[in-house]
Amino acid sequence: MARMVRAAADSEAADEADISGTIGINPSTGLAGNGVRTWAVIVTACAGQFLVVLDVSVVNVALPSMRADLGLSAGGLQWVLNAYSIAFAGFMLLGGRAADLFGRKLMFLTGLTVFTLASVAGGLAQEGWQLPAARAVQGLGAAVLAPATLAILTSAVPAGAARTRAIGTWTAVGAGGGAAGGLIGGLLTDLLSWRWVLLINVPVGVLVLAGAAVWLTESRTDTGRRLDLPGALLVTAGLAALAYGIVQTEARGWGAGATLLPLAGGVLLLGLFVAVEARAKVPLMPLGLFRVRAVSAANTAMFVCGSASFAVWFFMTVYAQNVLGYGPLEAGLALVPSSLSIVFGSKLAPRLMPSAGARNVAVVGALLAVAGFGWQSALTPGGSYLSSILGPGLLIMTGLGLTGTTLAALATGGAEPGDAGLVSGLINTSRTMGGALGLAVLSTVAASRTAGGTSPRELTDGYALAFRTGGAVVLAGALLMAVWLPRGSSDE
């Protein structure tokens, strides 16, 4: 993985002169001294992001083995996934602001240390409750780590095309981590054991920690500024409650009290958060940030498009396994070309944005994904790999790569340097919350069509409806971007 990041960074260096050599140190660079090549900071930040996104999906194929080994119930097995996503989404904004106030390097190292130690605890779990608990702590570490990765990049590379290319690498590697989860999880589970889907984070985490200690220097915005504790508690509790309510829909449905109560509580807490922030002298989330068109539009679009993009991997995987009869490793291998295509789209976006304009690139990417969703929705029980997985997957993932990189560049480029960590946390939160909500909604849509049926035809009809619905959501996102996103390039 590090070789992939380094190769991507080196290719950018050949394309863009202002990041091809070295960047001198200044208080906001995050680089560890004069003469350090740009790829070093890109490798460090992107490796952290890769681990964070990888662990969203890497455990999926290992769940049956975890259940058999630890005696987990069906509900306990669900919490192996949900504990991570709830903690991740709930603490992300707090992690982003903490990076601005207490230091991006410090929060990077802190988040990665917590993440790595929790991976050890999860990999060595002996009781059923220990694994979800370790996953929750992993999610907390990830929420601190993820915003710091993007803030480090945006503070290390000057605004303009060079920064956009660096963000493209960050997006590509993060997307690759999510896409590679099934393949890596299948390989480790088949060749070693389910424990290694967590323990693999340990040697990688130690290497990244060592690299960060050497290559990064500390940067923060205002050492005299204090953390807005009431705002931090309200937004964290509100986001966690919303995430909890969303994941409850899979088991309880949308009308159950166990779903509606946390959803309503989350909305109420976030409403209180807005009221507190409007009166706070030094708010956690300056509400004026949303008056910046690029920030508000890009985050809204990321939420909408993310609500469909997260579900793609899930439905492609279950279609391959439940209908076409693929094994876990085969299903992971089948999605490798799609994984590469989202990397391609993420790397292509910075090349197109200066000439075509950021808004146009984002809209075209979304429309390309819509075409892929339409193609995917025509799948059949006897579909071939080429027509039912490969072709539509390439279109969807290339389009989402184009759109995701562009939106991240617009959001971070529209913020003040002192808010880099906060905006990084915000764009990550928009994508994560959108993805969690979208997966819950589209799973409900698919289940409504199958009506409990498990035959290949019934399952296929449900998956096809989910893809059609996802395509409609991304189309709405394309229209939103065409109207709301600012014109011109990413640094506008």
C-alpha cells in the first residue's frame, strides 16, 4: 500500500513542478524539515486514511468466522460493524477541531496509537463482548486520525493545483482502502484467521507512527484558544445518536421506537448544538463557515452522493455471493477493477479541474456514476461478470472518484487555514453519515421488494431496485451541484 501511495505521489511530482522537489518548513507545513520530499507527507497522511477506511469494510467477510469462534449472537455480530461506525461518525467533528487546537501531528499520533492498540485488543478478543468494545475504541481512534490526515495535507501543500493533486491522492487511497476491504479480509481469513483482519493494523500502524514521528512537525492554529466543551459534547452525542438510530433500522425497521427515539434525540441534540454555537464566544463550529458557498455546497453534495456510494460495495458483494455463487475471496477479487477505477477517477479529477472547472468535473462524475447505476440495475440472476459487475462497476467508481476528489478540494479550499482540521472533519462526517444513512435506506428498499424471499430472482429484484434508487439519489446530487457549487477551479 505504501508503494502505491509513493508511486502516486511521485507521478504527481512529475506533473506539477511546485511539488516535485522539496517544500521548506514553516509553522503550518507539517513537514519535518528542509529538503523533505513531498511524497513523505503524502505517504504518511494517506496511509493513516487507508487504515481508517479499510476497517469500515475489512471485517465483513470474516463475520461468520468471528461468530463461530466467539459465540456471538446475531445482534452481537451486527455490533462488530456498528460500534466502529457509530464512534467514527460521532467523534469526527471533535477530532477535527482538536487537530486545529492541540496540533495536527499530536492528534495524528494519538488517533493512530488508539486505533492500533484497539486493533490488538480486538484481534486477541476471547469473549464475545470484547470484540465490539474494541471496535468502538477503534472508531474513536479513527475519528481523531481521519481529520488530521486531510488537515496535514492541506497545510503541507500550497493552495492551487498542487494541493488538489495531493487531495486526489488522499481520496484515491481512502477509496482504495474501502474497496480493498473485501479482498484483504478474504485473503487474511482464508490464509490465516479472522483475527488477522484486525492484527494486520498493528505492524502497519507502527510503521506509520514511526514515519509520522520523523517526517511531520507540529502545527496548530491558536495555542491560546480553548475547546468549546458544551458544543463538543452536544455534537458528539447528537451525531452518535443519529448513527445509532440509522444502524438500528436494519434490525428494527424505521417505525420502531428503538429507531425513532435515537433519531429524534440526535436531531434535538444537534439543534441544541446550533443554538449553543450561535452564542458561544469561541465556538467549536463557527456557523459563519456555512456561509462560504464552497464549504456548504460541497458538504451537502458529499452527503447526498455518499449516501449512494457506500451501498455500492455492499450490494455488489452480496449479489456476487448470494446470486452468482462467488466465495468471499472471489467476490473480493471481482471488485478489484472497480477499486482501481475509483483510484483512476480520483487521480484524473485534478488534471481536469483547472481547464474544465471544479463544478463541471463534479457534475460529470456524478452523471457518469448515474449511468453506471442504471446499467447495474439491469442485473439478472444469470448475469455474467462482465455485464453485471465489471462494466457498471467501472462507470460508477470512476464517476464517484471524480466527484469525491473535487468536493473534498472545494470544501477544504474554501476554508481559512485555522479551520483546516474542522473542515476536514466536516467533509469526512458528511461522507460517513451520508453513507450510513444511504446503506440503511437502500437496504430497506431492497428488502421491501424481496419481501423475505431468498431465491436468486427475488434477491436480484431487490438489489436492482436498490441500484435504481441509488442512481436517482446521485442524479439529484448532480442537479444540486450544478446549481449550488461555485464556478471555476478548486481554489476559487
